[in-house]
Amino acid sequence: MAKKVVATLQKGGKNFAKVIKAVKSEKTGAYTFKEEMVPLDQVKQALAK
């Protein structure tokens, strides 16, 4: 199953970037990481959120 996912990303993944943001929890103060796949032309918008 993992091979299928890798093959799919290799075909169309050149126009996407993986954005990883550290988000601090107001309740506990701990950091969590949010990951998302974003088209290359929307990377700056995704980081500005």
C-alpha cells in the first residue's frame, strides 16, 4: 500500500510542497505540528495563516 502512495506522489507531487507549522497550545503551552500538502503557488499563503 505504501508503494502505491509513493508512486502517486512521484507522478503529480512536483507541484506541491509539504508545509509543517509548529502551533503552540494556549491550554498547555505545548507545541504541536500541523502538516499539509500545498500547491507551490500557495505556500506563502499557507504559512501566513
